[in-house]
Amino acid sequence: MVSEEAIRGIPGGIRGELATRLVDLLLEAKEGVKLPSSKAKRLLQLWSLGELLESDEGLELLLEGAAAVDPEGLRGILDEYGLERLKGEVLG
């Protein structure tokens, strides 16, 4: 689980772009079966409500899902944005 403090530490200017990159990573992952169905359902609910890309909960679910299906891809994305603390929390 990602702390609220770490999620809030993501600069506002990159949140939407980061969320979009994480959605792409999830959709393209070869290990998509590793995403628990409960998380997938909640991601879809937030998407349908228009809250996936902007909410703290949406970012948390995207980060956790990306860590489950493609940790190396997630590591690369977080490195690009310089989100070291977040990388430490999500990937250990």
C-alpha cells in the first residue's frame, strides 16, 4: 500500500501525465493476470466516474497495479519523473 503522504508528494503538474502512463503500462502488460480482480474492478469504477486519473485513490490503484504486473516498467517511469521516495514505497 502506498502512503497518502507519498501520493500527495507527486507534483500536481505531472499527476495526470503519470496516471496516463500507468494506465498504458497496465493495458500493455503481459502479466495482466497478476492484477487482482478487485483492483481491476475498482479501477474501472473510478474510470467510469472520471476520477481515475485525478484522484489519490486512482493513482494509488494504478501504482499498485503497475507494481504487480510490470515492476520494471514502473521503475522506469518513476525514474523518469524523479519520484525516488514513491519508487521506494511501491517497489520496496
